[in-house]
Amino acid sequence: MKLPLGFRYASSYAGIRKIRKDDLALIVSDTPASAAGVFTRNRVAAAPVRLCQNHLQESGGIASAILINAGNANCATRTGAKVALASAKATARLRKVPVSQILVASTGVIGVELDPKLITAALPAVAAGLSPENFEAVSQAIMTTDTRPKTAKAELSASGGVISIAGMTKGAGMIMPMMATTLGFVMTDAAIAPNRLKAMLREANEESYSRLSVDGDTSTNDTLLVLANGASGIKLSNRDSDVFLGMLTKLLQDLAQQIARDGEGATKLITISVEGAKTRDDAARIARGIANSPLVKTAVAGSDPNWGRVICAAGNSGVAFDPSQVDIFMQGIRVCRAGLAAPFSEDALKAKLDEKDVSIEFVIRNGGPGQTRFWTCDFTEDYIKINASYRT
């Protein structure tokens, strides 16, 4: 499957990480592209988040490049805003575009000062290596505690030809996106106006990254950006727009599931389905409550069909529902009927819960139209080990 036309990628080691591994990456569009983003709702938002938000507003949703560094979050520091702006200005000079067309993103340790010279000095060499062939290299350069890169691609046969879309993301811990992800970058060669792209991203994100949690912690740096440069020469018709939205949603869901599957110390991907809530938002709140429960996550880690923890977590979600109308299924097997224990084979279900993919369904009988899917992972001892020594 082909990558979108008109984009190039590069990465290099700038000395930001403690270990010698690429930590600076650049994504450029050969022509200014429509751009849209969703960002963290954490009140302690990193400097790159603030800069991206400002630049998208100043440029009217136009971007020419995304600069990413790993190894330092550039957050909660004395010089964060200056570092983000200096990085954007240096990139703008290299690309010969207005600084408002440069978007920046950072990931890594919070509260550690970042020397902007590490970035600005390395930028010329990074820019010199720009190539359509370096997509995978950039996906690896943005990793932190990830065990593997996370990418996805898709194509759409539209009126007039084929449109390509490709995305990359990173994240394994400090993940409960509320309107965003850890870091995610999506490129397409379709021609889409900035306002339309913004609306599409918000809708697609609502059913993908905003339905994701590894540990219930929303990062300070969450940034999800989409660029559409029109290099295919194809402008979406109304019908094509609907199909493209579906494709974008599926691509983001793919990336979100990859994050959950690679959660820090995780051994299992958990898919939670909720049906019968009054609204979609209520369904999401119930699902998020189940996904963020350490007791549910550890039960899954131990292949323990403890459905009591599931109904308990749902009851703590703040959503009103009648417990006597609740059915719960684990791995497709009913474990709770009308809020009470249902008969099932403990040994048979325990064996099914040993699988790498686990499903939990929470159904409110005679309820409303609200439903959703949510992705998370199990909790193991390795999660504690990874995060107990993250800075050291």
C-alpha cells in the first residue's frame, strides 16, 4: 500500500536521549497542507501543545512541517515556550515558510530543562535526510517506552483516482486521551479544506483515541495532528467525504488498539463494549470506568472471570443505570444476568481469558441508544517496574 504523495520524513540523534537512538524527527509536506489537531485536556499542557494550538489558529489551519523530539517533554520548565518557539523558527527558516506553518510535538520526561541548541544544531542534518522512504524511521524515532513502532495505512478509491492515508503514533504509558492521544501524526494526499478536516478529525477521534486508556493518566503532551496536502489532485465529493471519514476513523482505531496492546507491561488487549446507555457519552463514561479499574485490569491479567469488579467499576462511573437490568459477558460468555451471577464454567472461561485478546460486554437491557467500544490492557508487575524507574 502506497504512502500519501507529497510528504517526506527524516530522523536523527540530537543528544536529547540518554542513549544513542534517534530522538529528533521531521515530517514535511512539499506544499502547504490543511492541518487539524486535537490536544490534551490536562491543565498542565506542555509548551509544544500551546504553540501548536496558537499556530493552527494563526495560520488558519495550514501547516508545512511537524517537528518532533523524544526524550524530553518540554513541559513544566522555565524555558519551555522559548524552546518550542526557537525550534519552530529554525524549522521555518530551513523550509522557507512562515513560522505559523510549523507544528511541534515533544515526548519524554516532564520537568527537565531542554537545551534548544540540541534541536537547532541537529536540524540541518535532519532536513538533509528528508525522503518519502523514511516514514518507518520516524515512527521509531518518536518512541519512548514503546516496545515497537505503531503505523497504519489505507487507500480510498475516490471519484477521479486513489487517495492514500498513513498514520504513526507512539505511547505505552500515561495514557487516557480525552480528545487526543499521546503523539499521533496522520498524513493524506486528499484535498480537504481546513475546517472540514478539523470536523472530520474531531468525529474520528471521538470513536478512537478518546476511547483508549492504558493507566488512566492523561499526558501533558497529547497531540494528534492530521495533514491533508491535496497532492493526489483529488478533492473529496460529499459521498467521498463520508467514506473518507469512515476510513480515517478505522485508521485511528487501529492505531489506538496498537497503543493499548503495547501498554507498559501489558500482556492482553481488552476491548470493552457498552450497550443500552442513555447517550453515547454515558456509554463512554461507563466503559472508561471499567477500563481504568485496576481491579478489573489485574483480574484480566490473572485470567480471573471476576465480573463483580466490572459491575462495581461501572457503578462508580457516575452514570445512572438500573443494576437489575445489567448483563455482562466475558469472552462472549454470559457471567452476569440481570445484575446477578449467571451460571458458567469457571475453568472454561479462565482458559479463554488466557488469550491475548479479551472482550468484556456490558449490556443494559431495555436501555437507550448509547453504545461504544473502548480499548485498554491488563496490569502486570512489569507496569510497576517500568514506572518505578522511569527517570533513572
